[in-house]
Amino acid sequence: MDDVLIVGAGPAGAVAATVLARAGARVRVVDRAAFPRDKLCGDTLNPGCLALLRKLRLGGPLEGVGLDVAGMLVTGEGGVAVEGLYPHHLRGRAILRRDLDWALLGQAIAAGALFEPGVTVREAVAFERGGVRIVDGVAVGPRESAHRLRAPVTIAADGRRSTLAFGLGLARHPPRPRRWAIGAYFEVFTEGRPRSPGTRAASATTHGILGEMHIRRGRYIGVAPVPGGMTNVCVVKPSAGGDVALRDPESALRIELEADPVLRDRFAGARLVRPPVVLGPLAVDVTGDSVDGLLLAGDAAGFIDPMTGDGLSFALRGAELAAAAALRALEHGWAGVHAQLAADRRRAFAGKWRFNRALRSLVASPSAVRTAAAAARIVPGAVRAIIARAGDCDLVS
């Protein structure tokens, strides 16, 4: 029997699998998708995220892959624009999620983890002992022919719509914020030819490529050059699930770009590489309850909309913490494991959670956006400090 069963082979699942397999655990990773596969994401790793991968000895396959990101361009209303380089010549990396996920999963397999693609997990297998609910695996496949995969530790790394976390009542979509994302890849043309990422004045400096965050009233638009001559564009805006605009995501995305004074000219003749992807509602809260036998990692452990571009940092660090908790449970049993993991997550993330909440509150308030735009003209250094904080540059030793 496996020691640890991991549901979800994205970054959190792959990192947890690698850490556990290197420690000698018997690890099985299952995912409903076949890899490599595409995934809606900002496609960037910030400097802190790269530092964590190097610390975990996972950065090797990513060195020299993708585009170096030197910092961020942040624009607000009224024409305000601030370019902020990461301090100390630090760099992030623009890399397609399909390539990142495949590189991380490959290292988990090389470490000894067993990977099974095309496996649909239907629900957690749970029982009660002495009034305590315990998970000892999952049911996979269609209901009429489902079979069970058992393990003393199951890690739910199956994303923000986690079958396991929602199925057990451990996660929910909060009433606020209710934001949805529309994301797509474009080819941007100049004089009939695709424009290479490094030639766009709005997203490149003499120091290298810049990611972009365009903050508008009630919404924001992330733009990032990515390998292959493409540009990743993601609009995040408040919406209800029945919003008719979401039924035609390409039209909704183009309307946002055409209405934006900074972006309209650049994307006027842009070619959509593939149909846009819609995700939402984005935010996921976890209840704080726990079930012995089960750990949550990555977006399944809680998701906030990705305004600061540090979702991958949360996923990777959270996976490392979940793997450590799994090893404690295997060695000593479940007493105190969930409490220790919760304390470790608070210590690692509480400051950044507060930072992100403050920025999201700013975007939700038109008056705050106006005030911030005025302040950015007077004190651009404050915006550069925010860029460094968003990039987790303080975590780079």
C-alpha cells in the first residue's frame, strides 16, 4: 500500500510528491488530466518563488527556460505608470504553466513517485472511529464501477474546486469577493509581423522584460510576455455566475482591452492564439476544520485572486509544509499534526495574506484607486516597494 496518495499533479502536488519521495515515502500521484496540459495562469514565477525552487533542489530544469522578468509595470487611472525593478538585480521567470508543471512533475517521478494520469477522483473514502471522522483514501472512476485507492495519508492538491475539500465541507466560496478571470494568449503584430516580447516598450526596459498590472476601478488586467512570442492577458473582474458577458469570453476580453487607454492600441490587431478560459468565482475559503488522514495543499487549501502574482509561491511553500506534516503523521500519528500545519501556514503566509487583502480592497474601491493613482505620481517609490513585496523579494537570501 502507498504511504501517501496525492490527488492533483499541479505544482503543489508535484512538489509535495518530490519532498516525500526523497524522504523515502511510497507516493502515488493521480490526476484526471494527461500531462503536459494547459492551465490558466499568469505564467510567471516571482523571485521568491524561484528562490524556493532552488532551495528545494527543484530549480535545475527551469534554469535558462522561459523569459527573465526584471520587475513590473503598474498603471493606474489618469495615465499614471510606474516601472519597478526587483531589488538587487533579482529576476522572476515567465514560463508557460504546461512547461512548469511538466518539469516539476518529472522531478517527482524521478524521485520515485508513481504518477497515474487520467484518474478521476469521485470522493474521499471516510469512516468514523470513536466519533472522529478519518479519511483513508479516495474512490475513483464512475459510481457504478468505482474502486478505492487507500493510503494512511491523502493530500488534496486538486485545485481551487477541490473535489475532496468541497466534498468534505472543508472549503467554500465566500460571498465576497466574487471575482472571475478571463485569460487568453495573444500574438501582437507590428506592421504585419508578430512582435517579439522584448520589443514592446510598455513591457520591456533596458534591464529586461517587465510583467504588467493595470489597475482599474473594480478590475485589473495582468499582461505578461511568455515564450513562443505570445502575450498572456488575464482580466479579473467582479461578476455573478449568470453574467451574460461570461458566456462569450472572447468578446468580453476584447471589450476590456478596447476600452483601456493603455492597452487598446497594442491589442487592436492582436490575434487570439486559442479560445479564452474562464474561471470563477476565484476566492476559496477553508473552514479551519480538519479530518485525520487528509491534508490540503495548493489552491485546495484556500485561494485568493492572483492580483499580486504570488499564487505559485503560496502553492509551492504550502506543498513543502504539507509534505512535512505528512511525514509527521506517518511517523507519529495524527495527534497535533493539523494544529502544527495551521501554525506553520500562519507563520509563513499571514503577512502576505494581509498585504494581498489590502491591495484587493484598493481595487474594489473607485475612490481608493483614484487616491492611489495620485499618490503614485508623488511617491513612485512606494509603488516600487509594493512591487518588491509582491515579488517575495524579501524571501531571497
